[in-house]
Amino acid sequence: MLTLPEAADRLGVVVTRVHDLLGAKKLIAHVIDGRRHIPEALFREGEATTGKFVPGVLILLADGGYSDEEILRFLFTEDETLPGRPVDALHGQLAREVLRRAQAMAL
């Protein structure tokens, strides 16, 4: 889990931009002890980006009425049909499958 300043450093932006991304649902945070933290798994390993599919899935589910907690549960729950967690699949060849599932869930 990254604090908002850590996420800003990772993205190479100011922390207010991270707040903007959270507000636009292009990033998602989990509250721990009253502070928001962004899951590091949303970022591509070794890169300063989330990848092109992460914001799309977050926006689809948020627009479909899912709460941040429900979105995080979906992304981080093992799914043997993928296999693995949807958040991990978003950075690989199964990203479009996760996006398709998010679209179906949001209907």
C-alpha cells in the first residue's frame, strides 16, 4: 500500500494530481487508520504507471454503482477462472477479459 505522497512520487506528479485521479475514479484508495492508501498492485511492476486498463475498470465499476470497497474486493479476490486476481490480470494478456467482466458487472 502506498500513501498518497508515495503514489505521487511513483507517478511523477504532485500529490494534488493524485487527489484529482482519485476524484475522477482513475485511481482507488483503501482507508487504513483514517488515511487513504493506494494499492501498489494497481501499478505496473517497475513502472510509474497503472497501465491503460486500470482506470477503465475502476470507472466502469464506479459508474455501475459499486463502492470503492466492492471494487477493491473484486480486484483483489482470487478468481480461478482467470487464474489469479483480476488486479494482476490487468497487467497481462487477460486485461481485456477483466474489462469485459467489469462491463458485465456494471450493467
